Amino acid sequence: MPSTMLGDSIAKIVWVSLTARERRKLILIWVLILIGMVLETFSLGMVLPLIAVLTNSDGQSRFQWLIDLAGNPSQESLVMFVVGALFVVFVLKNVFAYFSTRYQRTFLNDTASRLSQKAFRTYLRQPYEFHLQRNSATLINNAEIAKSIVSGGLEPFLTLLTDGLIALGLFALLILVEPVGSLITLAVFGLASYVFQLATRDRIVEWGRLRKKHLALVLKHLQQGLGGAKEVKLLGREKKFLADHERHLFTSMDVSRRFAMLQMLPKLWLEVMGVASLAVLVFTMSLSGKTVEEILPVLGLFAATAFRIIPSVGRILASFQGIAYSAPQIRSVHDDLVLEPPDESTVDSTLQFEKSITFDGVSFKYESAHKPSLSNVSFSIARGESIGIVGPSGAGKSTLVDVLLGLLQPTSGRVLVDGVPIVASLAGWQRHLGYVPQSIYLIDDTLAKNVAFGLDDAEIDQRRVREAIELAQLSDFVDSLPLGAETVVGERGVRLSGGQRQRIGIARALYENPSILVLDEATSALDNATEAEVMDAVRQLQSTRTVIIVAHRLTTVAHCDRIIRIDDARLEEVPVQEILDQVGAQSPSNGGA
């Protein structure tokens, strides 16, 4: 891909990624860069009169009008005046450069932080089905590399503008002083830069693609290896995970090494071109018949300018390289940043649940599935009822629950609460729900913070935490801990038993005092004795809440008011007595199916 096309494409992505306020700030930065270019050119332009005065050469005649204006001072006074003026100009230039750079850095840092936060916010607000289809390691990686829009796009473009204007201004100054030699120098630098870009751009784009791919895989293997540390150690799979991680880490680091080495080449290449240009300049001026006294000031200006231009041109080339290298990451994260979050304009916190929940001809099919998970499902749940939902694995039980929770939208049909579709007010509906999954996600923090999940210390109501703990029949355990509810449970609750984790999950579900409690296979991973203890806590709640229990084992739902079996995406109601008879015919050890 030609570098100009690449730059145009990335420039458009960077521009549309900025807010209106950030664009205004960017325009101000462009103005500051333009002022900086003028000061830089003027400060280096003063080198010529300084050399002319110091050498008392014929070049001094160019500035005779200024000397006459100053009253024809002595040589010593003139030297002191020019040196003093040069000092003042450089001080002003550098003070301006400091504040201009500080403003730019603040702008870049703030923009990078906002984009990373926007990526995280965009992912969190996507529909639940989006998260079922995307690997969490990829999303975590993208949320972090969202900052590459700044580091690999906006920042290099500002460098291109800054150093490009400075190089342009200095070349204009040189052309004004020595047109022929300057044009030759410009041609040498331009051709050298173009050849370098032409020779390297395709491999840089490929390196950027490889870096993006392998960095995502590095994070994926880290997350999988550490997330399944228990199983990894028991099965002796450390070598496998280490080998996968090492392979992708080595590839990404090797690509980074090659890119870093390539970024050194412009400086070395341009230094050689700079010395060659000075030699061509001296040769050209000598052929034109100029004396050593005339050549010396111009040569001094060219030398001083070369020391300033070479780093600028090097940074220009490095910026083109950086844009090409970051292009795959920028495009990838931009595709996610433009995802539309769900429309929250219809959220109504006043949605009421007084009578019933109704599934009206609900069907649902995942995009990647060949057949529906739910097919024309219709049934109702009265307020205060306890409903058991059973069926084999893959029958659609969890899909039914996710549709009920409003996490998945039906392909057809509606879920109604007191006759009102829940889609009209998802947030209002979900305030009625308390949800307990099979695997409770616990953060590495205090037990209280796991109950009041996602709240800051100042927002946590300790009385409600205690009430939820009591309702979940967790009080004796919490009271036995040295720090009570302020005890840290460890990452994913590694210091707790399965039953304790499930009770914390129940307490979390009860913290907001929901009118509906949904248990989705919440006890399937527990042994019979522990399950009996957890379900005893649930039975105590049935008199005050609508309870929906999804389970494999019939014993788990035997105490429910109604039982529904789901199989092959369809529902049928099963008489409770039939379930009780089946449970009574089974031994406690093998449960139901």
C-alpha cells in the first residue's frame, strides 16, 4: 500500500476519533507549531550575521542597512549586540517550545486516556450476545491498544507537521541564501528519504500486522494459563502453555526488534547524506567563483541548519514508519470504537411487576447456530410463584433465562411484564432481578465488596450487606472470619468452598432486594449435602419473592410450585407430583436427571 494512501486512511480515522473539543485543541496546536517553525527558522537565520560579524567577511555587507540603523558601532560592540540578540531569540524560542510541547503532551495523554476508556465503555455496553462471540483477551487487548490511535497515529502526524514545517522553513532560508546549492541539497535529501520509504514501507506494514496478531495471542495464552492454573498444574500442562506463550512472545518481540533497528537507519543514512550535501555545496559555490570569505558564512549556516534538519527529517521518516507499523492496530480498534451502544433513551425506571411475567411465542436463534435454541415458547409466571425449569444439557435452559433477564433479545415473540414488553424498559426490568449463576465471579477484594458488587466504599450500605448475608444463611461463616465481612476472599474466591461461593452469589443477588430471584444451575457443581444447605437458604426466600430455578437434578426443583421441562427448544409443563414420585424412587446419591 502506498504510504500516502496509508497516511490518508489513518489520518481520517484519527480525525473522526476526536471529539469536537479535541479537534479545536488540535487546530490550536497546529497554530502553535506554525509559530514554533517561524521562531526556529529565525533563530537559525541569525547564525549567518553572527558568522559574518565574527569573521568580518564580505558577507557582512548584506546587513549594512541594519548596522547603519544601529549607528555604525564598533566591531566589538557589534559582535556583543549580535550575540546578545541571538541569546534572547534562542531563550524565547525554547521557552515557547517548552510550553507548546507541554500543551501537546497533555492533549495527547488526555486523548489516549479517553479513547481507552471509550473502548472499555463500548465493550461493556454491547449486547450480551456480542460477548458470547468475542474472546475476552482480544477485547482486553483492544481496550489497551485504543491508545495506539494517539501513539501510532495522532502523535506521528503532529511530529510530521512539526518537523515538516521546520524542515520546510529551514530549506526556504537556505534557498534564500544560496539557491543552487540548497536545491541540490534538497534534491539529495528528498531522493534519499523517498528511496528509504519505498524500500521499507511494505515490510513495516507486515510487521505491524504480525505484532497485532501475536500480542493478542500472548495475552490470550497468559489469560488461559493463569485462569486455569489449578487444572494446568493437575494435568501437568505447564510446558504446553509456556511453549505457546513463548512462541508468540518471541515472534512479537522479534518483530519489535527489527522495527526498532529499522528506525535507527534514517539517522545514519541522513548523516551520510548531510555530509555529502555539504561537500556538494562547497563544490558548487567554488565553481561559481565565490571566495573563501563568501563561502565561510554560508557554510556555517548550512552546517548549523544540517544539525537541525537531519534529526527533523529522521523523525519524519520514523513517523511514517510508526504510522505504517501501527495501522493494523488502529484500524482494528477503530472498527470497535464505532460500534453503536444499545439505545438507552427508552429506559424507564418505573416499570412495575405486580401480576405476571409472560413469554408470548418467544423464539431465539444464535447467529452461528444451525437451529433455534427456543421455538415458539409461551408460558406465564405469576408473582410469588416458584418455578423449576429442567431439561438435558443444550436443551435451551440457559438461553431461556438469558432472554428472561433481557440479555438476549428474542428472534421473534415478546417477553411481557404485566403486559408491558421488557424491551421498552430493560434497565427498569433488570432492577427487579437477582441472578445467581453456576459459577460465581468473585473479585479479589473483601467479602462485603463482593456482595455489593461494583460499588465504591462510599456507596456500600453496610446494613443491606448484613441483611443479604443473613438471608443467604452465611452469617455464621462471616462471623467466624477474623475481619468479618471485610475479609479478602482472594482472586475468584480461591479461599472459599463451593458452597460458600454460591451463598455469596445469593447474597449479591439479594443486596438490591429484588422481587425475582433467578438461579441458573446455581447448585449443579455442588455435592448433594452442600446443595441441600444452599437450597434450604433458597426455600426460606420463596415466601417473599418470585423464584425461578434452572437445574439438572430433579431434587433441586422438587419443592417448586410448578415445574417446566424444556427439550429440543420446546417447553412442556410437568406435574409436580410426577417429579416428587421420580425423586422418591431415586436414591439420594444419584439424584435426578
